[in-house]
Amino acid sequence: MTGLRKIIGSNAPLPYLNEIPMTEISCFLREIKVIDLIGNKDPVTIQKAIDSCTTPARSEAYIISMPEINENTWRKYEKLVTQKVRSKIKKG
């Protein structure tokens, strides 16, 4: 399949964002700031990280209709999932 938008580093059986418009993904990526505090137990450092999170001025949200997802939506990914499961079985 071409044009798949895979979530890098995901272990999910379907790590793709094909149902979400690219404009929305781009907007999300522009607005998110990751603060790595994994393993940090210092309450002062954690509080400083929380306090540094400010909400920048945002423009009015663009309203977009999401594609309909139904009980057959998964079928377009069925081949990918089957291949992934089979490869994991072969690896043991």
C-alpha cells in the first residue's frame, strides 16, 4: 500500500493514521512539545516542566468532517496485519 502514514516506533497492529486528514496531523505536530521526564522523580523539576507549559494564542479551530469509519474499515489493513502476525510467528 502506498501513502500510508505510519506512526514511527508504534507496536500497534495498525500503526497508521490514514483516516485522519494530513492537515490535522500537521497541525498537531506543530502544536505539541514533548518534555522527556522519564525516570525523573524530582518534584521540583517536574513542577518546573508543568509550569513551562503555556497555552500559546491559537486561531479558531478549522472545522473538518472526519471520514466515516464502520465495521468494514479494517479490511483495507487486513493484509498488512496478517503479514505482520505471520512474521512474528516465524520469529518465534
